[in-house]
Amino acid sequence: MRTLKSDAAFQQSVGSSVQNIRRSAAGALLLQPRKGVENAPSLGAEVDKVLMVEIRDFDECATRTEIAEELARSLGAPHLNKEVVKTLRKAYAGTQTAVAALPDDLAARALKLGHIRIGWVNCQIHGREEAACCYR
């Protein structure tokens, strides 16, 4: 969402047509367009271009910056910044797990690789699906 808001051209074309932004009961992000908006399909197409991938089993010394740099190097995308790594959390046996938001073409390339080397460790890359949960 931050990348969409930071794009000036997209902000001019679509930003004025959004009435409300909220989360659904399933946890999905909902953008509600104003009545009579013609460019709603372009907004949906732009939002769908980001996929979440999960990177597992790297050592406890790795940082968000290091993970983002290795993703950029191995995927051939030097324009990636450290904000692609959304969460970084501890896992079992002194390892960590990260969730990264990548554009769909880079996410497909990462999933095809299956592994990435971060520091001294080969890490697994998996697709991530949002689990539906009840907030009541």
C-alpha cells in the first residue's frame, strides 16, 4: 500500500477515486471506490501485483537489510529496498523467519528458485497465503 501511495502518477489517477480503506473480516485489504468511478479495474489490477513469500531457516544474526540485499542480488532486481521485508521473527533452534512482499514477477522467480543463500545459510522460500481468522 505504501508503494502505491508513493507513486505520484498512480496517486493522481486512482487516489482521488478511493472513498474508504479498511480490512475485511477475512483480513483482506478493501479499497472502496467512490460512486461513479470508471477506473476501479485499474486499481484492482495494480493492487494484485504484490505477493507475499516466506523465507525460513536463516541464522539469528541476519537483518532486514541483509535479507533485502540478497533477494535483490539473487533475483536480479537492484531496485528492491529493505521495506520489502515486512516481518522478521524468531523461529526454532536459533533460526528466523521473514515475510517479504514482492511484485508478482519477482515472487514467481523466487518461488521457482526455492532456496536463497543469506549469510552462511541456505534458506527455503515458500509462498504465503493469508489465513482467515475471526476478529470477534
